[in-house]
Amino acid sequence: MTTIQNKTFDEERALYGVQDVLVTDCAFDGPADGESACKECRNIAVNNCFFNLRYPFWHDTGLKIENSELTALCRAALWYSQNVEINETKLHGIKALRECANISIRDCDVVSAEFGWSAEGVLMEDCTVESEYFMLRSAHLTFRSVRMKGKYSFQYITDSVFENCTFDTKDAFWHAKNITVRNSVVKGEYLAWYSENVTFENCKITGTQPLCYCKGLRLINCEMTGTDLAFERSDVEATLTAPIDSIKNPLSGHIYVPYAGAVIMDIDGAKGAVISANSAGID
């Protein structure tokens, strides 16, 4: 590979279309305020670099970014790219990943609203995230040990697995399909409304009015605390390990819980069975 080292670039399309290049200890910053520094590149590695300009990595294939910083001014950093590996990097610009495929992100700090829209095949491990509308309409996500904070995350995603994660996020997993969340903490209001075939296993869930209008919902050995009016109009099979504040109008299925503070069944279609220590079951 050709090496580009200890350079500063601020012009438009500074490294447009380069191939088989290592860019190390460089800065993309300056008065020319150029955009699209590394657009249409192939087999490019970036190490210990600083990006303070817009749209640096569009339409790239075979990209590796390590030990680098993409600032808040580095907006829309990665779009329409594939086969990308990002390690130990700060991703701090808005809309940092969109319409990308086959992406791995490890040991990164993400502060980026609207991150990960319409992405396909994203592996994220050991990362921290602050975002809104995180991973909207993306598919085939694999998350391990990710700590995320923000609103409206994982909406309309499909075919994804989350393990050992902590999510502090309202309106998460709306309209999600074919999702498994294991050994995780999920905190936030209105969790997973209108979702389909979502499974929570060994999870801790908090927040008002979770898991309503769901189809094919499963909870396996989960703890739901500070949760009220749960499961409204849902098709659900659940085994809960701790008392729940209240359950409202599950349409079908079974909910096993040590204790329910209240069970509200006030519509004709509510046929779900709630089995608890203070109830023999309601059909």
C-alpha cells in the first residue's frame, strides 16, 4: 500500500478515488473547508487521523478506520459505503452512517443523531452511543456490550440480535420485526409498540406502557419494574420474575408473574391469561 503520512488536507475531494492507500497521522481540516475528502476510494486504511470537514467517506469499499476522531463538524461521514471496519474511533458528527453495508464498529464512542439509517449487516461491540432515531430502518444488526442513550432508537429494524446491552431510550423498537434481546437492560417509555416477533430473554425492563400492540411477543425470565399498563392489545407469551405494576388488555397468550398490582380487562377482545400469586388467571 502507498502511505500518506503527516499531511493536512482542506481542499475539495482531497483524496478522491485513491486505492490501496494507508493514510496515517493526517488532518482533514483548514480554511478551504473542502468536502468529500475520501470519496469513491477502494481498499483504504485510516489510522490516527483527524476529520473536521463534511462527508469524508462516501461510496467507499474496503475501508478501515482506527484510532481516529470525526468531530461534530464532520457531518454525514459515511454514506453508501460497504465492507467497513471502525475501531477505537470517535464518531461525533450527525448522520454518521447511512445506506451502508457490512460494517463492524468496535470500541468506539458515538455521539451522532440519526446514526445508522437504512444500514445492512452492522456489528457493534463494546461501544457507547448517544443518538436520536438510532439505526432507523436497518437490518441484520448484531450488538454486543453496547451502552446507548437517546430517543426513538431501533425503529422499523428487522432480523437483529442484541446481547449484554444497556439501552436508556424511549419509543425503542417500534415496528421492529424478528428481534432478540438477551441479558440486557432496557429503560424507557412505550417500548416496542407495534412490533412483531420480538423476544426479550433474561432482561430487565423499566418504563411506562411497554409492549403494546405487539404480535408474537415473547418474554423469557424477564424482570419488569416500574412498568404499568403493559401488554395492551398484544399477543404475548411471558414469564416474569418480579412483580409488575399493572397489565392492561392483552389480546391473547399467557403472562406468568409473581404478582400484578392491577390487571385491567375492560374490552371484549382481551382474552390473554394473567397467572399470578394474587390471581388464578383471567381469560
